[in-house]
Amino acid sequence: MKVVALAGGVGGAKLVDGLAALLNPDELSVIVNTGDDFEYLSLAISPDLDTVCYTLADLANPNTGWGRKEETWHVFDAIQSLGGLDWFRLGDNDLATHLLRTNWLQQGVPLSVITERLCSLWGIEHRVYPMSDDPVRTIVHTASGEALGFQEYFVHQACQPEVAYFEFEGAENARALPQAMETLNACDLVILAPSNPWVSIDPILEVQGYRSVMREKPVMAVSPLIGGKALKGPAAKMYQELGIRPTAFAVAEHYEGLLTAFVFDHVDRGELEKIEACRIIPLVTDILMKDEQDRIRLAEEVLLFGERILNRSH
Ligand code: GDP
Ligand code: CA
């Protein structure tokens, strides 16, 4: 079975890691959100690409959800002691990634090629695609009328501002990555990983082309919410501020018109009927991924469920 997963950072990376343990490199590709990308201290940072790649390469810091394990912080300690810009801290090994990426981008190498190079250096065999080689920037418009760059909102302001709506600057003119489109066209199943629907999956869907191919494919989403709560990050808070109750059903509804199947937690079993009423095929299971075993177990269930759906539709 050929699978394409759409992912943001932490939640997405965990499921992708489980899928990668079960599927061969020619059976799994990942399209990653780049709406979080930004420039900081003249460096090109791609947080979600790095989280996915570090996770797949077993280099990720398991405690933070960003950056690398076994990091040192000499550069940022020095920057801090000089009174420099330090609201977004980068570890020394992580900095090497950003320095190289920035340098290659300046030489005109596309982000997709850079990602391919890094993956190969890190021993990642599955394909990891940025959603586009053209810049897309998620802007958080707040209830008080401000327009914040995503990292400004997410890190600097610690997701405190109340959100009003999101804008994906550049998405309209960004070209979907041709290789990603090709893989998507040829796949049997699309999986929307348990990433933030508003700011991790939506930016990908906003890039022209992906959504229309996906309408022709079986699409399965895994809920990032359990019992009305996000495991990490502002997903639930965003739903609330946008006037929507943060439930598994709300996540399914978010992807209206796209979903064939939906995987959500036992805790939310009460929403089963509402989800089925939308003609979405449900799988109720344990969707919390605490460790490597959980990732593989959930990925296994998701793939078996996928096979069942495919058999049904043939
Ligand atoms: P970010 O870019 O790092 O914010 O990453 P994502 O958007 O990919 O991930 C954030 C989302 O992942 C949050 O909404 C979390 O609720 C969700 N998430 C994190 N861990 C888990 C997990 O173990 N299971 C599920 N189902 N969702 C998770
Ligand atoms: Ca992110």
C-alpha cells in the first residue's frame, strides 16, 4: 500500500515515525508544513521539516518537541550574554542545520533538494517533502487586530493572544512540490497525521493542487485532540477562540468533504454517531503516543484500517 502522510511537527512526526517503521521507503512519503518557516538572526528555519526529520533520524529531543537530543547551548548562551535576540533558542547541533540550509538556499538550492540532502546525510530513507519550494508564511490574526508571524505568536508570545483567523501568505501563488504531487497522485491512501488542523495541515491544503488530488483519494485523519484537549500546543485553544467546541467531531468536520475515514480516541466514543452521520468511516482506538511502541502500534492499526477501507471501496 502506498501512503502519503501530511504532517506538521510534533504530533505528525510521531505517527510518521511509526509508519516509517512499518512501510518501505517506496511505500511512505511525507508532505510537511512549511508555513511555520521563518528567518531568525539571518538563518532560514524550517521547524516542522526539522522536527519530522530529527524524529525519523532518531535525533529529536524527546522532551521539548523541537531541537535535537544531547544538545549543547554554547552559541545561544554567548548570544544571551551579549544581550542578543534570544526568544527563540537554537542548540549548537541544530544551528549547524540552519547554517547549512541558509547557505544552500543562498546558493539557489531549492528547499526540497536541501531537505533531500539532509535526509540522506541523516540516513532517512523515506521521502520527506516540503509542501512547496516557494515561501508560505502563516500569519496569526488576533482578536485585538494584530497580525503576528507564526513563531512570534507561538514562541515569543507563547500562544497567549486570542486568535481571530489565519492567513497563509504566499499560499495562493506557491506551487505544490511536483514530486510531492506525483507521489500523491500515485498513492493508495492519504493520512492526515495528528497535527494541528489550523496551522499545520491547513497551510498544506491551501497550496494549489493538493486538495484536488486528495478529493480523488481515500483520506484518513487521526485526531490531534483527545477528550477535548490537545496533547501539546494551542489546537484546542484555537478551536475555542474561534467559537468551535474542541472535539474529535470538530476535527473531522474541519476536513469536511475530504475525509473518508477518521481515527479518534476511546475517550471520545460518544461522538461516534455524529461522525458516522457525516459518512465518515470511524476507528475508535487509543491514539495517545507516549513512546516508540505506541507510535508503531497506532501506525499498525491505522494501516490495517486503511487496508479495510481500500477493500471496501473496490
Ligand atoms: P507542531 O508543529 O510541533 O505544533 O506539531 P503538530 O501540529 O504536528 O502537533 C501538534 C498536535 O499534535 C497537537 O494538536 C497535539 O494534540 C497533537 N499530538 C501530540 N502528541 C500526540 C499524540 O500522542 N497523539 C495524538 N493523537 N495527537 C498528538
Ligand atoms: Ca509547527
